[in-house]
Amino acid sequence: MDIHGKDIKIFSGNSNRELAQEIAERIGLPLGKAIVNHFSDGETQVNIGELVRGSDVFIIQSTCTPVNDHLVELLIMIDALKRASAGRITAVIPYYGYARQDRKARARDPISAKLVANLLTTAGADRILTMDFHVPQLQGFFDIPVDHLLGVPLLAQYFKEKFGELDDFVAVSPDVGSTGRCRKFAERLNIPIAIIDKRRPNPNVSEILNIIGDVNGKRAILVDDIVDTAGTIINAARALEDMGAKEVYACCTHGVLSGPAIERIKNSNIVELVMLNTIPLPEEKRIPQIRVLSVAKIFAEAIERIYNNESISTLFTQQD
């Protein structure tokens, strides 16, 4: 592909090579030649194996576990490509780690999401392409353009195709902060919403206080951006069942699934957890209750639009 005199190249770090390969195939390109490994002392080693001078370069790298290793890989790849005179560098980050550290919740807390944004810009990224920041305001942490894709349309389409008629369904926000996302999901399926009022006394610990809305006799779909230790959705699913919900499903964009998450989901009343492949799901975490959908198509289209200097906002409109 060489439409306007500047060729396009797609590289990948080690975090999600399967997704990167799928995106590249949809665009009709091979992945760029790059070796990303470690020296014996643990330092990250990057070697770019092809000419990139003047090229429009896209680096696909989720900053998922091990978060720090994958973040440093991305930073060093950006630096290597910048020093090799790449024309423009877009960091394609399907899952943006540190996004939940976006404010000072207590005295002397860092704002790590802003620090990571600064690091990416300083390393030499010219643009960011990502999906479902924990809060949309994170776009303002960057001094470079950010294209922010949405996961809700893909998740809603899955349930629409799976069930067709959704008369007895209700979309449920697991906390007040996810209400906007849940409402967009519900609007796509033309179903009502309910909201769970919770508090978080400690990190990765949540307590259900109340459910706002009617869930009795309904099939509930919990809608969130991230499932990490799964404590929130498990407690929410249990509370929904106690309030009369006859079935509970859940969906999210980013399946972090750390710590006891898989065991909790296995032993829960959740019929199915649907998530996107912004984070790779290792074989040992693949259980019958989890269904993974691909984001390759939407990222491939966004990359092509960025390369061709076309509107990304119309892509958002198509998603909405």
C-alpha cells in the first residue's frame, strides 16, 4: 500500500502478537521485521530489521501484564523508530495500562496515567490509537492527537445476534461510573438499564449497597470496561440473582482477569462473560463461560483511515 508517496508499516511488540497479525492481515500487509527480547540482565532489546525512513509507522502493543515490561518495550520501539527517521509514529494501544490511576484518590497518590502519557509523547509517539480508556477524559492527558475507539458496539451486536428478541433483558451498570457506557449499550439494544450502587473500601475490593432499577424476572447483562479480579461482577451477579434476576450475563472490553478472577467466574452464577481481545487470553484461562470477540476489523479500519488522512469521527458515528 502506497497511496500518497509514504509507505505504511505495522510493527508489533510481544504483548498481543496474535491481534497484531490479524490487524495486519486485514490491511493486507505483513508485520514489520523487528526483534523484541531481553538481554541477560533483563534490559529490553529492540532491533528494527527494515528501512522505515519517511514511513507511516504503527506499533501495536497493549500494555497488559506484565505491564511494565510491555510498556518499556513500546517506549523503546518508539525511540528506535524515531531515531531511524520514521515519518510518523502511531502507538496503537488496544488496552492502555495504568488508566485506572487517573486522579489523586488519597493524599500523596501519583497520577500514573498522566505519567505514562508523558512518557509515550517524550519517546516520540506522534499519535495514539486506543480503545475504551477507563474514563474518556484521559484523552486530555496527551499533548498529541488521540483516537479513541469504543467497544460497546461490538458487544451489543453480539447479544443482538445471539438472542434476537431482547424483551426480557436489562442492561446493568456495575457502578455509578459506568452508567454512561451502560446507557449506550442499552440504547443499541433498546432495553432498560439498572445501576448498582457500590463502594470500594480497598483496592480490588467492592461491596454492593443497593440496586437502582427493576431486575426481577429479567435476564441481566452487566456492562463494564474492565474485568480485573472479577470481584465487582461476581458480587453484582450475586446481588442481581438475590433481587430476582433469572439469568446473569456480563461483558467488558478489557479482560485483565488477574489473581482469583478465573476461579471466581467458574464458581459464579454468570452464564457467559463476553470480552474483546484487546488483551490476549492465555490457554489456561480459557473456560467455557468466557467468549472472546476480535477487535481486529475496527482497528484495521482506523489505521487505514489515519494513514489516508480520512476522518476518524465518521468511524465513531458508524460505531454509534
